[in-house]
Amino acid sequence: MERRWDLTEGNKPLLAKEGKFYVSYLNKGGSITIKGVPEGATYHWFNPKTGAFADNGQTKAGGSFNAPDTQPWVLLIGERK
């Protein structure tokens, strides 16, 4: 994993193993767009306050993601093992 803020619009926090796995922490929720995310990858939203996972799905062209609300969220893209 490498720090890859350059892959996001607006230089938002991002750790990436490009093409495989991505992690971003959004302190106040909101949205993030990540360049080059492969289509069809699994993503999950993790709430660090509760320890629970929320919305999940498959990535689409454009790489845009919207947090469930304005609380802190961690976006995980790729397979969890």
C-alpha cells in the first residue's frame, strides 16, 4: 500500500495498491472520486465509531463514491480477506 492522494479529485486521503485495493478515510463523510478504480470491484463503507459495515456494492465507471452520512467513514475497495 502506498499513499496515493494523487489518484483522487481534490487530493483526499487514499492508500492504494493500485488496481487491487484502496482505503480512504473521510472524516466528515461526503464523497470521493478515485481515478483508475477497476469496474466491478467490491466496495464497503466502514463506520470507525461503531465498528459496523454499512453500504456495499460494485464499483462503476468514474470511480465516484458517496459516504452514507456526514459521520466519519472508511471506504474499502477490493476483496476483504
